Amino acid sequence: MRDRLGRMVVAVNRQGEAVTAEDLGVAGALTVLMKDAIKPNLTQSLEGTPAIVHAGPFANIAHGNSSIIADKIALKLADYVITESGFGADIGMEKFMDIKCRYSGLIPHVVVLVATVRALKMHGGGPKVVAGKPLAPEYTDENLDLLRKGMPNMVQHIENALKFGVNVVVAVNSFATDTPAEVELVRQAALEAGAMDAVVSRHWMEGGKGATKLAEAVVKACEQPSNFKFLYELNLPIKEKIEIIAREIYRADGVDYSPEAEAKIEQFTKLGFADLPLCMAKTHLSFTDKAEVKGAPRGFRVTISDIRASVGAGFLYPLLGTMRTMPGLPTRPVFYDVDLDLKTGKVVGLF
């Protein structure tokens, strides 16, 4: 951790050279501040299963993965470890494979791809879903035609996972309004796309019992051979790595670069950062860089608006389209309601 903190680039001097935290002599102090924060938290699930929480995956939109430390602790304590690589497989999974696996040396046996009938209907052209408002009948009533139109989105995610040489199991996360015909349609489409298995899971309603068949399918898939491989080599130029991801994962026809992005590519190459992996910061709502474009589109280009360097963490992160690098707060943030009861000393409003 001290090495990574020391490599953080905080400025560029007048000669165009990177200035790091180590250059400023603060790497040791930063490590002291973080030495306790780096420790994991022991919690438990609603069913009493112990759960170690370490570096939650959504602290920053550029990550979407839990920590390597968390995975290594879990591997010492359990026979099977499931780690989340958040948002879509085009973002979280790609980062997991091409960044986290390189640094950890750990290789996954199986990708568990989660799909829902509702989400696939949305990708088929269903009406917009608005938080706090009732779902449209298209999402609560059986609609096989709408579901069938959205299926290419799941198929592309499965194809993407298979490009890394890892077996795929699809978890059909089923809700009360899903009909047997709808979940079976999803299952069959997943199997035809190359998934090793596709299993209906009702853990939201039945707890651990509702995911038993899914767990059995994952264990079975772990026992089958796989042939893991990265999507790109690190020694390729920055642009070439970007274009491989855009072409192979998003299915874009090409990439456009803003003047700012072009300047950053030139600067980072001169500074010796070109061999770092890429952490693509893109909307999770679409394969494109536009959230409103659903399904599995073809015939589009993506725009790199900027590129930033997280040298301490060990990656460059291109920004695709209009992209916030931190999640936005709600109109009324929760911290307004958190306080201390001065009479009892208890925290109020936290839960």
C-alpha cells in the first residue's frame, strides 16, 4: 500500500516530469493514516452468515470491484469465493479481468451473469422506469415479444465473458411477476448463446434456499476446464487498447477523441504511463456511451472526452461521453438526518 500511495502523481513540474507523493515525502504519512482504514469489517448476512466487507465496489465509478485483499482473505476461509465486479459485464467484468486479475494473479473459474426479465424487457424497448413510480404493465404482465427483443443484450454479455476463456452461468434473478414462460425464454436464450447453465434464482424471496440450485450450477461449472486470457497486451499503445475494448466489448465501429484526450494520450505516453491497463469509465445503462441507447446496438462510435491517470492504483481511466467520476448525491443527502442523541449518546438516523 505504501508503494502505491508513493506512486500517486499529484502534479507535473516545469520540465513536464511527474511529481509523486513520494517526491513530496508524504507517502509514509499517508500510509499511517490508512493503515487502520485498510482493515476489513466483519459483518453478517440476514441469515447469520459471516461476511467480510472490504473496500466496497462502488466507492468510485472507476472501480466497480471489491479489493484483492478481500478476495485473498475469503480464499483462505472458504472453498468457493464469489466476488462482485459491479455494473454491467461490459464495464465491471472487463475491469476485473484486465486490471484486477493482472495485479492479483488470481484467475476466475466462472462468470455468474445476472439477468432479469424486467431489465431485458427494458432493453427490448420497454417504457422508462422511474424510481418511486409504479412499474408499467409491460414489466409486470407476461410479454414474450418485448422480452425476445431485449434478449440480444444478454447474449452480447455472455459472448463478452466467453472471450476471456471463462465458463458462464446465468442467474435468472426472478421476481413474483415473472411468468414461467418468461424465465424459460431467458434460460433457453442463455444456453443457446453459450452459457454452461442458466438457473432461476429466487433468493430475494426465499433467502439462501432460493439460490441453492444456482450454487450447485456454479460448483459444477468450476469443475470444468477453462482457458483464461486477457483482452489486450499491456505494451500496446493507449489508443490501440481503447479501440480493442470498444470493438470487442461494446461492438463499436470506431472511437473518436476530443482534443483534451489526444493531449493526455501524448502526455501520458511521454511520462511512461502507456503500459498501464485501462479502466473505462462509461455509462452502465448501455453498450454505447449514451445511456438512452438500449439493447445490443450496432453501427455506432464512442467518444473519449478525457483520460485521467490513477498511477498509484495502477491504471489510466478514459472517460466516455459525458461521465461523472463520482456518483451524484440525491436532492436531500442522507447525512442531513444523521446525528447524535445528546441524552443517550446513541447515533440516530443512520439506518
